[in-house]
Amino acid sequence: MLKYIDTIRKISKRLLKEKAVDMVIGFRKGTVPMMNEPCFINKPEDVDNLVWNSNCGINLANYLTNRKEKIAVIAKGCDSRNIVTHIIENKVKRDQVFIVGVPCKGMIDRHKIASMLEEEIIEVVEEGNIVIVKSAAFEKRLEKSEILQENCAVCIHRNPVVYDELVAEPVEEQTDIDRYKDVRRIEEMQVEEKNNFFDNFLSTCIRCYACRNACPLCYCPTCFVDESRPQWLGKSIDPIDIKTFHLLRAFHCAGRCTDCGACQRACPMGINVRIFTKKLEKDCFELYGWESGLTLEERPPLDTYKPDDPDSGI
Amino acid sequence: MIHTNLMIRIQGFRHTMKIIRIDKKNWAEHIENLSGSYRLFGPVKDNGSHMFKELNKGELPDLNYFNTTLSPKSIIYPQSEVMLEYSLDENKDNHHVMKEVKKDYPQRAVIGIRPCDAAAFLLVKRNFDTAEYKDTYWTRAYETTTFVGLACNSPQTTCFCQAAGNGPFHEDGLDILLIDMGDYFFAKIISSKGENLLKAAEWETETDAETGGNIIAAMKQKAEDTITASVSTNKLKGQKTTDLFDAPFWEDVAFACINCGTCTYICPTCWCFDIQDEAFGLCGIRMRNWDSCMFPLFTLHGSGHNPRNTNMQRLRQRFMHKLKYYVDKYDNGIQCVGCGRCIRLCPVNIDIRKVCDLMNNYE
């Protein structure tokens, strides 16, 4: 995946030079290990600031809306699916975006890697399928497959589903993957156990809303938690208010979530918030055979009514 | 405020001579001695990361940690704090009256706070404890708390405490400074609160002040030498506010910002709050909750107008407050202690060091 960067820069430069687009949205090198910063480039001479590696987990579809420019965007499989969702939901027009598709082999899980070591990580380097994690005292070589973000480990749409240009040949899609093991584990719990699980799960939430704000789906002009007339939700760290926020936000994402993992990645407390949306993603798949963001031709199931919709979906 | 700092420095000076040696094998027993007269708080590992929590009986602070994910500010300034309560039930005394919620402020001690986090309380004090206004919730909690610091022998790569006016062995805001020496701690007694805690813990093995002092000074130098991160702040005060406000770099800095509250909530020096009423049937409370200048609601007017309606305006406010307005108002450095939390935890890697340098060097 590291090899993509030359092509990404070349395409970006060409598009800017030819004035085919006004800006390119991509990533620039981060200032701390395992982080890159979303950025825009609007001059051909600046394209060398763009980078690509396994730390580009933020979903760039989140940066496309409410803009007037013609935009080129560097899009992984999940980003491309969220662009499709944006187009379906009239948040962006197909001809406003030039999609530079990146066949993706998964992003690495910065929370997981940090928790594997007692020491401060000062550098993380990739060499093919090996990720070398360095602290002041030692180096640890890890297989990338062991430290993928959970959503990437179970991803079956690594290749962009819609694009104007691909930076490389498509990668092989993962098959025979049990995508919902974690959800089933919770589904199997008894009511009380489930309740305790969620209480504990969210006990460190500080309501910073990083999960919501990193999510391309959460674009409401005023989120329900911010409504004041009427005010639906308390503002404190009352566990019921916190739970209400997470559960309602997840329901708002039903049939729309692509499991891009941006919410989990963004959480400063390391809470796996995508477990909620994952459940709804599973339900939509099982009830309607629906996976979001795969096609521009069809309305999402929760957007339409069909006489043969399953009753259990209500 | 300068006066308060001087007082602390003088107190510190008076007591610097006293250094206690605490063997780690006796550590638990002495901490237990404290639990009779203090409610104890300290860093504990929970769900994979360290947090400041109230220690249960017999529980020890885990001092093998870098900076905690959340700063310890909530010990003095909880994220949600009830201030007033009322009842409309006419059978109750004082119905229809907003009353202050009764709270006791028992003696508390925070064991193992980092010097930057302790310095942050002094900084926040400039806001909550002024000649004109005293925030009684904050001041009562602060005054009844003793801070036992833990010097940083190995600062992180994101620590720029020295450039922010404190340091890995900084003593301002601390009552005792512990220095981890491997099998034992040196405890430098800094204030009378520290003396009192020392007595309660029954730590008695005084060490020769000069020898101990020299060892500590060498360790301090070593720790300071390992700090690589820095910011330049020397020109901030001289910058024209309106020039910085209109500087062209904000659009680029703000692009990635998703306007979450991470930076403000994990910050030891962010002090803004929002006051909310919550009603349950016939009774209700008035509480305050941390607020964040990153949120649109922070400045939304009743009319519907929002003077900071864009991501960029909100991000600019945060940095301008910390690195310009505060600098101008208090003439006491930046509103930041260099703990590096926002650098490590920002979901999109907006780095205050970069922004500070942009602001400082803007021409």
C-alpha cells in the first residue's frame, strides 16, 4: 500500500494542473505515530505533502459535504461507500467529486497497538505486511494482519465500489469471514447481562462526541443531543443520557453505516463504539439483504416501503 | 495572582531542605495510614489505560504510568456537578426555593499527580479564584486537597512542559514531590499541607538534605534533557490580536477538525462549563457540566444567531484563548501546561505545537 503514494501524488498533480478539480482531499503526515491528518491540497506543487499508509483510517467522505469546490478525494473501499451514501442522500453530487480509488488492505488499530506495550511508542514503520513498532528501548515486529482495526479485519469491500480512477489494481477481497462474531456474543447475553455489559462498556464515555463527529453519516444541522426546544437529553454524564445518545445515534445510522470504523478510531477513550452500528448493519443485512453504499441505483431499505418487507424489521 | 505564586515559591523554598526516604516495601502500609484522615485519589489502570480515581480501601495508586488519558482536573472540578436543588412539593420545608446542595469537603489527597497536572490547577485558579469572584465549588475542593506529585523520570515525546513554563520536576502547585528511585522514593516536602500529610503517613526517615538534593537535581537535569518537544511562545504577547484572528493559516489548521470535544475535555486547563436545569416531577436540580468551545451550542444565541457558526471559528477560538487572549489577560504565559494530551488524543492529529509556532512566528 505504501507504493500507492507516488500514483496518488501523480494523479493529484495532474488533476490540479489541468484544473479538473479545485482541491484534493487526502492525508498529510501526522506528528505522532499511527496518525495522519486529513488535509486539502489546492496547488500542484504541494502534492508531495500527501501521504498514504495504514494510518489513514479517518473517513474522508466526512470532508466532502457543504463545499462548493470541485473535489478530488482519496477514497478507500469504505470511503467510497460513504460517498455513495452521500450521493443517495443528496449531500454531494456525483459530478462534484473525482474519486481517486484506493484498493485497501486495511488500517492498523492504534488503540490496540498502544495497549500492547507498556512503553511509549515513538515510531511505527511499515514494511510490506510487517509493522515495526519502536519504543525508546526496543523494537517489536508485528504481522499487520494481527493488528488490523477490527472493522478492517472483517471487511469484504476493500476495493472502492465507485471511482473515477484507481491508484492500483484491485486487491483480492476477503472471503469466508465471520463478520458478526462480536455482535452475536452480545445477542446471546441474557437481558441483565446485556444491560451490565453496556453499562460497563460506556462507563468511560466523556461525551466528547468524537464518534459522532468523525462519522460521515452524522451531518444533521443540529444533532438530537443538541436540540434545546425541546431538549431530548440531559447534558451531564448520567449513564442513561450517555446510553441514550449512543443507542439513538446508532439507530440513525441503520442501513447507512458502512462499518468504516472511524467512530472507534476517533474515540479518545478507546471505546469500541462501532459495536452498536455493527448490530444494525447485521440486522439490515439479515432482514433486507442490504449492504449500504454499494449502489447508486437503489434506495436504502429504511428509505422505502415494500409490501414484502419483513415484519421483524419494525 | 503573582502574589499567590510568590507565596507558593516562598513556602517551597522554606521546606526544600526536608527530604524523606520511603522504601517501597513499606509503601502500602503508609498509604493505609493516610486513609484514616484522607480520602485518597490516584492513578489506576482501568480498561487498558490509566485514570485518576478515588482509591478503594487497600487499593494503591499505580505509579507506573505516563500521563493519564484524562487529566485529573475532575477531582477538583467534576464533569457534572450539582449546585442547587428545589422542590415544588408543598409538604416539604423551603419548597419553591432554590437551595444550595449540601456538600462536605473532607480532606483529600491525590497521590502520584504529575507536575504538569498540578501546575494546571494553579493556572485554572486564576479563573476560579479571583479577588472579585470565588467559585466556591472549585475553591473548597482545591483548598481541602493535598497534592503529592510524582516527578517524571521519563517524559514522553509529546511533553513540552518546559516550554509551557513548568517541567518534569516542577514543584509549583504540589505539596510533596515524589521521585521514583527504583526501590524507594525520595519525597521532597514542599508545603505545610505536605508536612501534615507526612505526619499522617508516618513517614519519618529523613535523608541528608544535601546528598538527597544533589541526587534529585541530577535526575531533574536528566529528565529535562530528555524532553525534545517544544513550542515558541516569546512573540505571542507582541502579536496584534486582530492580525492573528485574521491570519490566513486558520483554514488549513481547521480543515481536519471534526469539532469534537476531545481536546477540551482531556485538557487539564480548559475550564468552561454550561449550567443546566434538570427536573424530575416536583423536584429538580441546577448543575454545571463541562462545556467545549468546539461545540456549536457553546455560543448559540437564543435568537438562533451563532457568532461562531463554522468549524474554523470554533477551532480558532480555542487556540486564540489559550495562546493569545489568556496571555494578554494574565501576563503569565500560555493557558497550557504542555502535558501533550491533546496532541496524542486528537482524532485527526491537530497539533497545538504546530499551531502555537504558527501564531508565534506569524508576520
